[in-house]
Amino acid sequence: MKITPLLFKFSDFKALPKEQTDGMTGANPVYATVNKPDRVQISTIKRALDELEEVQYLPNDFLYMQTLGANPPFNSGKEAVEWIKQNKAKILYADFSNPKVHACLDYNPQEGITILINSNYKDNCSYADVLAISEAIFHECGHGKDMDNKNSIQEELNCLSLNVLAHRYYQKKYKGIFDNSSSFLYSQGVSLYPKLFFDFYKTALKNRVADKYGYLQSGDDKHPATKLADDIKRIYESATYV
Ligand SMILES: [Zn+2]
């Protein structure tokens, strides 16, 4: 059952979902119709948060990220769960006009923080799906932490590093758990970024982030651009002749 649709439109709203991933310019609006969560969904979110709370980074992974040029906004999954509680962030399911958007975040000073999860995740939720949802929540918490609606390539890199750090923890904790997960949400997200971030050559990572987020500014006042973000911006500009 749907409640009154909440429409997030790129040009109309001050409070925007931060994931404007449809197309290289980000000019197309993403509409989100928020669903009233049912019991199964509420329990799925709870399970995802319980998993996230256990996430610790593997030895050296945090340092690896910083050396690469990404600054993870949290030191553990528990820190993010605490942040959700302290800020009374809501987590809801939504239908997105672009089904490729995994999750997005809405912040406005009146309503506070809402994390929206792609409703495609909700049915037949496997254990791997629960973990994937927890990674998406982790990512959006990273965006929410700065309490603004600005976004940048650097902010995305920082938040993507959270997905990767959590994913590597889950891979070690639950060996083989993602092996049979080949759907789009995995091949283009959950399982993709850990490979790209930890590949010896960073070309594929840069190209991917340029493709998805290159239209954003390389850094912002709360997330000063590292060389990695600047490199990505240059790739985007040279590809689009901006
Ligand atoms: Zn993001």
C-alpha cells in the first residue's frame, strides 16, 4: 500500500536525494514514491541494522582507503547505527523512477533525515540481500552525517568506501555468501566496488566513478578533494569536452 507520494525532483526541491545517478549530467529527476513498510520490510531493516552494528574493518583496510584518497565517515558499523539513533533517521522503502538507484537520502531541517531503500530489494530477501541493504544504509549514513544537501565526487568516494569496507567484512565473516548473487544490484553495486577499490590499477575505479558521479564538483567545503577526486573530474571533463 502506498501513502501519499513524496516526490523528490531535482529542480524543485531544496531537499534532494543525493543519488542523482541517471545519466552523466544528473539533470534528470529521480522520483521516489515512499511505501508504507509492511512487517516483513520492517524486520528486514532491523536485521540489516543488526548486521551493520557488527561491522568492523579488516586490518589495514581503513588505512588503505585513506591512502587511496577516500576518507570513511565512520570508524565502524556500530558508529553509523549510533548516528541513526541519535539523529532519529527514518529508513523507508521507496519506488524510484530510476530502478538503478539503490538507495537515496533526503535531508531537510524540518523533517530530518530519511534513508530510502529501493523497493526492489524487499521481496524474497535472502541473507545476502539483508547484507546488501545494510551496505546501502551505511553508504547513506555517510552522506547524512554532514547534514547538508551538497554532494561531490569526494563525498561519494568517502561513502562508497563504507560499502566496500562493510562488504569485505561480510565476505570474511560469511564465506561465499555473495557467490550466487548475480543480479544487477550486486553486479553493478555491492560486488563491483570492492573489486574496483582493491584492484591494483585504479583506472576502472576512476572511470566508473567518473561515469556515475563525474558531473559533481570534485570536492566541497566539508569534503576537500583528494588527488583521486581531481583525477576523476578530469576524466569526466575530457570525456565530455566540458
Ligand atoms: Zn552516494
